[in-house]
Amino acid sequence: MPTTAPTEPRAVEIACDESGYEGEKLVGGVTDVFAHASVRLDEQTAAACVAEIRARIKSPATMYKAGHLLRSKQRAVLLWFLGPEGPLEGNAHVFLVDKTYFLVSGLVDFLGARSETIRFLYDAGRRSDEARGFLEAANDFVRAADESPIPRLDPLMPAIVRAVEFWTDGGRAVAIAHDRQTTLSAGRVGRLQESTEGFVALEQVDSFTDHRIQIADFLAGITRKMASDQLRGADDAEVSALLAPYLDKASVWPAWGPPGGLAPGNIPAAAS
């Protein structure tokens, strides 16, 4: 009897978007937190979810963003989206970055300084304008001096790697549809693929036409807003509890950071 060659398992297809991304500018910008979300949904399911959100919100907007769900009058929609009756349970992952912490960690590594310096710089940067000015200058210095093919201060690069590592699920290949970003050059994507097992493809797509990207955008934006609020001492415990199962334990977040639902110690093992 003729033998049939074993077929390679089909790649896991995920869609990704981010919130709070300002390239390598980590301090002195608009946002203090970066969130990168990936979802494992087919286009039909994602389109149905967007249609459901539109029906519940009843807004005339042509393009919905996370801000629509974060309005107080739409809280029921937000809780549905994040909760067990929504589309995300078991199908979503978020990599979270405290941008100041990411900067001081990268600076200390770049200079070969002692690791204890990380907390000193982080705390100082949150306390005084002078220290924040120093960190802005340090940010510019490392950006100019770093000759790495994958910029060490760009949080999008490790976020993509973590998404692949999460979804590879014991060795499966991962293909990414990603919202368009000029920093995702063919050269950088190729280097990430070479160094990340299972990363087989990345296609940049238009968020206006891909509903999967819109779902990832909602999740990234909601998570970034909640995490940023937490850094300022405010915590929405109900929303944080719903977000926690999606958060990556390897998120770049200080272990001594503010207590709350998104603190590292409260992040459970990620669902797969």
C-alpha cells in the first residue's frame, strides 16, 4: 500500500495590535505603558464580535476604539467583552510593558551597571522632574548609541517574540497578522524569525478592514488604560480581575510596582 507522508500541523494564526507605542521613545512621550495584544480568532468570529459591540453601544462611529468601551455608560459592554460570555476566553494574550522600567533596565544593561541601579533610577524618575529629565536624556543617548539590528529600547520587538512563544503551544508554527507599523521592516521581521522558534510569517494588514485586528486593538487599549491608571494609584478591581487571565507573566513590570489587580503577583498562569 502506498504510504502517505505526514502533514505538517497548520500554523496557529493570530492577529496583533498594540496601544501606547511610541517606538523607542519610552519617557517624555504621551503614554507610560505599552500593551501588545494577540488574539486567536477567525475573521468571521471577530466580525460578529465587532457587530455585537456596535449593536450594544449604538454609536454612529465608523471605527470603534477601546475608548468607546471604556466610557462609563458602556461598562456592561466592557465586562461582556472581557468576560466568559465574550470572545476572548482562551483566545487572547497581552504583553504589558511599564515603559520607564523597560528604559532603566535597558540603560543599566547597556552601561553594564549594577542591577540595583534599576530600582533607584525608576523610583527617582517617578519622584522628580530632574530625574525624569535625566531619563529622557538617557533615552536619547541609548537610542543614538545602540547599533543592535533589533533596537533594545523598542518594546514591540520583544512583544512579538512573546506572542509567538505563547501561541506556539508545544511546537506549533505561528503566523501573525499585525496592524501596520513602519518599524516592522522586512529585515527586522526576518531577524526575529531567525531567532524565534516557530515564527513562520508576519503579514501587515489594515485595521480598518480586518476585524481580528480591531479586537486586538480593543484589548490592548483597555489593558494599557487600566495599567496606566494603576501606576497612578487607581485600580478598577472588577476590570483588572477580568484582564488578569490574558496577561503574560513575563510582562515587563517592576515586582515592587503599585499593588492592584495587574501587579505581577496577581497574574495567573496564562490560558492556552
